Amino acid sequence: SAKPYNPLRQVLNAIGRGDEVQWLRYDGWGMIEHPCEEKELRWKVELGPDVFEQGPLAEFGGTEAQREFRELQDITIELYLE
């Protein structure tokens, strides 16, 4: 993963063990609701820079969502940079 977007890699990097694992890149998370049933539903959440902002946030977030999300990013930037 780049940056890293992989949450496990973020944790292992934080404790100094991230280089001990061979990492595979992936571009999303998958979900299966009601597996093996007639009403089974499969969906995927893509990962990467701006995917959330240009996808679900833009579609479902409402008029202030983009601004609010940027404010959240600004407030929490120090957590990401550490």
C-alpha cells in the first residue's frame, strides 16, 4: 500500500515492525451482506486519494459535507503525520 492506506500497516509502522511483512497492494474493501441467502448483496469500497471525497461523500454527504470533511482533515493532520 502507498502512504500507507492499509490500516494494519499503519499500526505495524507505528510500532516499528512494518518492514517485517511482505505487503500486497489492494484497491478496496469488499463486503457481503446476507451470504448464501437469496437476498445476498455484494459491494466494494474503493481506496485511495480522493476516492471517498469524489464518490460517496459527494453523492450522499449533503451540501456541507466536502467542507466539513476538509475541516476534519485539517484538525487531525498531526495524527496522520506522526
